[in-house]
Amino acid sequence: MKILITGAAGFIGSSLYKKLNKKDKYEFILIDDLSKGLISNLPKNTKLIQRDISKINCYNNIENVDAIIHFAGQSSGERSFIDPIRDLNSNYISTINTLNFAKKCNCRTIVFASSMSVYGDNNRGPLTNYGINKLAAETYLKINSENKIN
């Protein structure tokens, strides 16, 4: 089984990779733009593709995969007000690009890391640009997976 992990050099992505990589049944493609993640989070000699997945054609020259674990994104509500375009690209556009790649290569599974920020206070909805973009990404995945992607 071939698994693509976005945000692979971040804390969660690298921790999951180290855990899953102990099993011989998986092959990995790891992507991170290193804007927040650290190459030192990954074991030595790990092959990492340094790429911004919010860019068009970001998945060019990447092989088909069986599953995608999508952890890439900026994760600060406060920062989402400072640079809302970066947050939009990092959390929403990157998800659109990832789902489009999944469809193109007939990937059947996407694991998406969302956030409790989609709920806001007392479940009244997002209070930050970050929460809005994570909720939009969740909704995009639900609507556009065409019931063919888990």
C-alpha cells in the first residue's frame, strides 16, 4: 500500500510516519513545504519532497497512491487574521489540490486533519479565518468526493 503524507515534517505527520514506517507493508511519499515542519523531525535518509501543495500542479510527477493523509496547513487562528490569504491557501486550496490529485489517481481514502476551530464557541461556528478555512475544506471533501473516496 502506497501512502502520501502531506505536512510530513510537522509534529503530527512525522510522528505518524515514524509509527507506520515500522511496518513493512507500507510505501510512503512524504511532502512538506518546510514552512513550519522540520526535516530533523524525520529519520535520517528519509526522502522528502519539498513542495507547496497550495500551488497549481503541485502533484505533478508524483506517483499514484492508495491513501492520502492530509496534515499540511497552517494551524494558528491568530496568524489567520495576520495573513488570511496564506491561511486560505494553506488550509483550503491545498485541500482542493489534494482531492483533485486523489481523484486523478483513483485514490480511495483521504484522512483529513481538521480542527475544533470549526465549531467556535458553543457550536456557533468558526470565529477565525483558520476555522472558516478548515470548515470549508471539510465541506469541500464531503461534497466533492462523489461518494467514491472514504
